[in-house]
Amino acid sequence: MENIYHKLLGVDKNVTTPDYYEMLNISSQKFNIDILQENYKLQLQKLQRLGNNPKYKETILFLKSELRKARSHLENTESRNEYNRVLQKRKLQKISETIDLFRIKGYIDNKEWSYLQKVASQYKISQAQLKTLVGERKTPKKHNTYREIIYICLLLVTLLFYNKDFLTQQKIPTKTLEEKQPVETSFSKSSNIPSHMMYIPEGSFYMGYPEGSYDERPSRKVYLEAFYISKYEVTNADYYNFVKETNYSIPYAKKQLPSNQRFNWNPLAKKYPEGKSSDPVVLVSWENAIDYCKWLSKKIHLNVSLPTEAQWEKAARGEAELSQYPWGPFAKPNMFYANYKTSRDGFAEIAPVNSFIQGCSPFGCYNMSGNVAEWCLDSYSPTAYSTLGKTNPLYLDNNIQRKVVRGGSWANKIHKLRVSSRAYRNKKQRDIHTGFRYVILISK
């Protein structure tokens, strides 16, 4: 999905939060108060053309307030000068963070240096200042090819021996993967936590994203008690056990769209489509997911629930403040870490839940980004991050039909896969893009 600023105000779609000059389409170097006022009116007119379109209602109100704020800051000389200092400091910080990331490997290569020069030019940072920030550009050491080959072979043997999941990095067709590596989530009546649950320790992490959409802000430090979360999304096989034991309604879309028919369960056999046991269950509403959790709670004698937004984000992000994807900031080229809207990741639609091991979160959870979006316990509020407390935050309102979904799906572009990206669905809605996973709460 396009950046909302780009769609409504026409600013650079690669900039998540544009600065005031960008929002008003005015140059900081050739500033003119008359052009400021004229551009303010033009940008406001763009928003007003959408009228009362409910799709953009909240966003339009937010952007109008941002435009007013931008005009107010820039039309006053004193506040404009102060804003310019803050803006330049922010740009210097951003390019410094990029330099730090490049320096992790010990040097900055020519391509990275060219990229930094381009960014510095866009930020109006002089080449002399850039050289000061970068410091000494060390050249990479020459590698001993023979020694490297031996090292890589030993590393591969070790990984294959100790980590069977390493094999799932290959793009194996769904049916083959399902036959050779079925996903099993077995339960007992004991109080032991099932083996497929991942432990998330108590403690704080940074939730939200300061440069994200308006409902992802402000970024803040949140404390959570310890909990367990499912390593995988709930599969068709898992949900079948629930249906079989409770005679519950099957995942089925009444509107016979061609895309839905492939995911509908068989009404006679009350079973999922053939060969899809390890795929995440879809066509389940928030209410269906809650009923599954209640059934599982009784079955394993533990407190099972949908994850809160905060629990979901910590499990996906880990405790790193800057990580915007479960796999962290160091993605390798030509490697796919998630199932999203691209024809090159090996899957046209849904993938088995144990696919994309390379995209696991820091806590070992699969497909926190992509594959299927996941229901959370919270009701949706665009201002939740500025109104909720910072200890075990949860927003529940029975009068609100909209429930939070997280993680993005196989039909989304990668921007929607960010761990801080928020979306919502009606709690009764069933679609082919949404499933769920669950948490087990730890009683003190």
C-alpha cells in the first residue's frame, strides 16, 4: 500500500514522515512566505477534494492538523530557524545511524560510500561534513579463499546436524513440505507448556515507530510480564481438531468468489482443503479465534488467549529499538524472509507455517510478518499509544467492532509487514488473508 502522505499530499513515498517543507512543497533554501501561504491552500484543497470519504476521514483530519502545524512553524522566523536546527540534527542522526550499520562489517565499500554521498546531497549535508562523520574508510581485508571454503563447509555441516529446520530454507512445494515435515502441535493434560510455545521473558521493549503512520506513534517503552507465544500460526490441522471435538462451524465464506472457494472447507466432511494441513487457517473471525482459545484453555488447563498488541509486537520485534522487521535490519539481497506480495518468494498465496526460517523473529517465531495477518486481542484505537499505560497495555471496548490485526499477509506489499504497522478488521469478518496465533499467560 502506498504511503498515505504520498497518496494524499504527493510527497516522497519513500519518506514515512515528511518534514514540514515537504508537506508544503516548499524549498528550505528559497523560502518565501507568499509561496508558503499559497502552497498551504493548495495542499488543503487536495484533502478537501476527498470530501467525507470514510476511508480517509481520520487520516484527513490528522493531515489537516499537520498542515496547520507546518504552516505555523514556518511562517514565524524564530520558530522556523529553531525547526531548521532540529530538522538538520535529525538528518545528521539518521545518516549517522546508516554509517554505523555499514561499519558493522569493519569498513565502508565504494557502493555504500556513493549511497551516503547521495543521501548527504539530499539532506544538504556538505561533503566535508560527511567525511568527518564517516572518518577513516578502511578497505576490506583480502580473504583466504581456501580457508573460507573449509569454514563454510564446516558451518553447513554443523547447521544441518543441529538444526533440522535449516532444510526449510529451500523453496519446497507445499505438498512435498507437508509430507516430509508436517507441523505438529500436540497437547497433554499436564500443566507443562507445550514444546511449540516460545518463552518471552518479562521486561521492557520499544513499541511503535516514531516515523510511522499516525497510529504507530509515539514510540514508547513498554513493560510486559512474561508469557509464551505459539511458534507457528494456528494451522488447518490444529483448527480441525477444534471443529471435530466441538462440532464448531467450519471456515467457510458464503460469498462464492473464486478466491474464496480455494480456501473454503468441505461442508460435508467438515475438513480443510486437501494437502493444506500445514497451512495457517483462514476464513476465521476474531470471535472464532476467541472460541478456539477458550476451547484450548479447557483442553490443556492453561490460560490461553489471543496476544495483546504489545505481546505480539514484542514477540515479533524482540527487544531491539530500531528493528522494523522480525529478521532485523540486515537483510541479504536476493533472499526472501517472508511471504508477501511478490511472485519471487516461492509462494503465490499462503505458505505452510514452518516456511521462511530465515525470517524468524529474535524469539524464534515463524511468519510474524507476512503469510497471514493475525488477530490480536485489542480493540482498535488510533490513539492507543498516547492514551494507554506503559505496563501490560491492553485496550478492550465491547462497543467497538474493530479489532486489531498485525503482521500483514501474502497479499500485502512489504511496507505493511513492518512490526509496528497496525491494521484492523470487523470482529465478525472472515477473509482469506487473516489467521491467528495464541499466547499462554503465566500466573504468578
